[in-house]
Amino acid sequence: MKSRTIKVDCLARVEGEGALVVKISGNQVTDIKFRIFEPPRFFEAFLRGRRFDEAPDITARICGICPIAYQMSACHAMEDAFGVKVMGPLRALRRLIYCGEWIESHALHVYLLHAPDFLGYEDAIRMAKDHPQEVQRGLRLKKAGNGIVSLLGGREIHPVNVRVGGFYKVPSKRELSTLTEELKWAREAALDTVRWVATFSFPEFERDYEFVALRHPDEYPFNEGRLVSNKGLDISIREYEQYFLEEHVAHSNALHSRLKERDAYFVGPQARYSLNFDKLSPLSQEAARAAGLGKTCRNPFQSIIVRSVELVQVCDEALRLIDQYEMPDGPAVKVEPRTSTGYGCTEAPRGIVYHRYRMDDRGIILDAKIVPPTSQNQKTIEGDLWQFVPANIAMQKDKLQWRCEQAIRNYDPCISCATHFLKLQIETE
Amino acid sequence: MALRKPKLAVWKFSSCDGCQLSLLDCEDELLAVAGAVEIANFPEASRAVLKGPYDLSLVEGSITTPHDAERIHGIRRASKFLVTIGACATAGGIQALRNFKEVKEFISIVYARPDYIETLKKSTPITDHVFVDFELRGCPINKYQLVEVISAFLNGRKPNTPLHSVCAECKQRGTVCVMVARGTPCLGPVTQVGCGAICPAYDRGCYGCFGPKETPNTSSLSSGWTQLGVRERDLMRAFRGFNAYAEPFRRESEAHEK
């Protein structure tokens, strides 16, 4: 029994502290390791024996920046297991709270974590001395996103109102409409954001990535859809583990994910955008075009523009959802546990997060598997550096170091501190 | 001579980053705080790192590796005041659930190559390792309490953060008691205030993310839950949450573990 479980559950949660080691010998790069040394926390292990309805609150604690993503994937997996579908206004509210998390998370990354790289500041606080208006705008945007999460979820970090089947309490139409004014401002601010970041200068850098994201017939993806790629992948969420593999490598406490047939892949805003351009609202498409983006974006340094376009998209979507909202009869659909396995995969701000749970007849979790976005991007991040460093080997050491950090921040690794805590060593032999 | 700004440092151990994110979530106060202090170490926000000593260190996360058990001593030595923030730092966090099991088994459940993983048997709060000047509770902490603690320490006074139970906050909010009125099991009577009593306001019972209040009567609350029809296993799980290793909650969960 034990040896079987070892085999099935070869999975880590990821996030947190990362380090990068680049080894250069002469003009040759000999080794690159993006190392995640965040101490392991064993979520999959201690979820065993917990009740199914505890999963959203427990897994939220994997990440303080995107708790909604974990709550949503957990809820969808449980509902899949118990044959429940959440529709109508409850489904719309889930999309809305996800909009809030995307706004909060994207604004944080664009303004506070990534833009300082392009403008040459150590951080946004120093940047604020020269660019006060932009930083203030970023903070206010972030607050607008947090406003949605707080109203619907009770608080910004680890919200308390999400549950399997829906919510504990749903807002009235009037309560929701208090968000409208600020979101109208936010939508304009998001358009300004796209214009602003489009003026940054970007290194010439492209790779032929395999983008992986959800795709839904009618919507820009959040909670539902098929998993697709630009290289022919088109599967249901239940088939995830047949196509993707995780490996444990010595230099990282995060498991590396890869496609069984083709190796590394890329998840997150750029993948979503490139696979779902046609599902963006007309306003978002127009903003993207005006910023000089095509329907596909292969330069990871331009992820900051894509993230900003998504800001426009979710502000727009949030306003639409609020406008069309009608208060449902009850806050949640009834859920009856049974012996089953459920699968869920949703789009966290930084890419797909996959959950799988097996339950007994009382809804007690027998085993769990969680694949966060950052572990899926690890291999691609290393791949970028393998191409970027040799091409820029003549660059001054400090400058090259900063550029490498920036290349990792392109992916907004869950817990951006993972990259801001980077200990980059460039060893010249 | 201009006054030197106090140096603020933020340190991370095993955690989800949510508590330090609370500082960045102070959208209206962030630039003011940043203007009053010199941010000397805050990796989530800045790549700049200044040398110690630090006037105030905020420590997030629990101790789970041999390396971290060493690292915290260096931080203590470099800090005039050391304040722990959040359930991980003050009680060991959700990852302290390992403390009730055999950690080797945990590693093999999650990782294919257990030999690559270095970890301690228990996840422990910072105060088990070094002297802590103040503990700010919560999973996550309340950002307004965080601003209060920072300004208190920078001004040489005691932080004003109440220690009574969530029940008082429900009364202040005017929330009808979910346990009395609807029979919803609630940890509010034994849990410290600070969150704003949000769960009952959202029609659910408190799940204890601010940890035990002063002198909590957990066994009496358990009897109340039992009368509502809650089973022993569920009582055990309720106390074994985000503050599972805080002494009163740990004892109570063990009392229901059979």
C-alpha cells in the first residue's frame, strides 16, 4: 500500500524562495539552475483524512497572493467528484471574485514587481519618487481588485466565503453595484496601464513555446474549458495526468512538470492570450493592437503588456457581470458526498492550477494532487535562460544578473518574492 | 542633523507569503509607511538589501528546516525588535499538521525522491527558537493591526491589539450569533479577535484562524458542539486547523482523537 501511494503522489506544492545559478566557462554557459528552496509544506499529505468541504480553505493557504485560484480549483474538483454543477448567478459570482483576484494580482505584478525592472529601479517605492502618478494608479487598481475579493469573500487574503457548491452568503444587487464606480475608473486605468507599459523597451527575444491554457467556447477562460495548446493538445481536465508528468529534480523543492510527448510548456497570461485572443472583449483586443501586440505573443519580456491587456479584460468582465447580476435563491447548491474522484483546473493569474481528489463515501479525502502554475513553468524559465544568457554573454555582470532576474519575473512566479529573493550567482571559471 | 529613519526588515520562513503581502495590501498607507521607515530588507517588494542592525524585524513563517532554525538566530541578533506575523510564525501554521504524524511518510507522499528533501520533524513557531517581542496573530493577519504594530514599535509604545474572543466583535458588528440562533458550530468563543468577525457575518462559523484567545475554555465549547450533533472526528479536525499547534487547540484536538 505504501509503495503504491509513493508512486501515485509524486507531487509537490511549489512557491516561494528561489535561487538561480548560472555557470559560465569561457564563453560557454555550462549550467543553469533555477532552484526553488521554499521549504516543503506537504499539503497533499495532510489533506488526507480531511473532509472535502475543508479543501478550499486549506488549499487557499498554499498561496497568499492567489488563494481564490486554489479555492476555485478545489471547489470544481469536489463538484466534479459529486456530480454537481454550479450555474447561473453563482457561477457568475465565481467569475467575479476571480476577476478581483486577477486585478489585484496583475496590478501588483505589473506596477510593484515588474515595472521597476524596465525603468531601472530596485523597487516600486523608489520608483514612486520619480513616477508617483503611475505607482499611485497601480495601488488604486490593486485596491479595486481587492475591493471585489473583500466584498464577495470577506477579506482580501484567504477569503472566507467560498465553499463547495457556491458561497456561504451572496450579495444583493445593490451591494454589488457599490463596486461599479471604482471599476469604471479601473477599466480606464487598465487602458492607461497598457499604453504605459507599451512604451517600455523590450529585449529582442522569442522562443517557439508550447502554450497551454484553458479554452472555453464562449468566454475568456477562468474556471472551465478544455486544456489546449498551440501544438495540438486538446483534452478534458480529467485527462491531465495522462498527458503531463512531474519529475523531482535534486536542485528544487518544486516538482518540474512537462508534457509527456513534448517536454517543457508555458502557462499563464501569455499562453491564455495567445490561445484565446478571439475570446477577449473588443476593448481588450483594441488595446492589445494599439500596444503593438499580435494575436500571439512569443516574447516573454512583453508579458507585462499581456498582463495589462488582461487587466482591461477582467475590469470589463467584472462590470458586465455586476450589470447582469440577479441575486440567486440560495447561496449554494446542495452537495452530497460519495465515493469518487474529482478533477478541477482553473486559471490562476499566473496559469493553470490543477487539483485531483479521491474521496470515500463520507467525503473524507483519501488522496490529493495539486499542480501549481509555477512548477509547470520552471522548465520553461530555465529554457529561456539557456537561450538568453549565451546571447547576452558580453553584457556587464551586474546588468546580466538583473536581466536574468527580470527574465524570471516575466513569469510572475507564484509568490513573486520567489524571484525578488533570487540569489543569483554568475560563476566565471 | 537629520534624524535617521528606522530600518524595517521583513523575513520569510515557511509560509504562503500572505502576511507580508498584507503590507503591500495597505494600498493607502504603503507609501506613508515607506516614507517613515527605511525598508532595509523586504524581498517580496524590493531587490535592494541593506545591512543590519534593524530597528524592527517582521518575521513571517514557521521553522521547518535545519537551515531556518539557524537563520532565525542571526535575524534575532541583528534586530532591536522582532515581531512575528501570522499563524505560521506564531503557532507553526497549517504545515504544523505534520507534527501529529510521521514526517517521513509525508515526504514520500509528496516527493518521488525523499532523499532530496531536507526538513525537520516538526513545524514550530519562531518563539520556540528565539525571544520574540510581540506576536501578531492571524491566518492571514489583519493589515490594520499590522500598521498599528509597526507604528507602535516605531514610537516606543505597546501595540493596541485586543486579546478577547471573536464573540465580542460579533456583538460590536451586530451579527446575530450563528451558534445560538442557527446551531452552526463556531470557534468564535475560544478564538482571539482581530479578523473583524467576518465568518459569522458571512453566515458561517468561525474556524479559528486567529488562534486561541486568552484562557479559552475549549472543552466547554466542545460540549456545546457535541450537543449540536458534531462528531468526535469533526471536533478533532476543527481544532486541528491553521493554529493546530497552539497549545490550547492542540490539547483539545488530541482529546478528540481516538
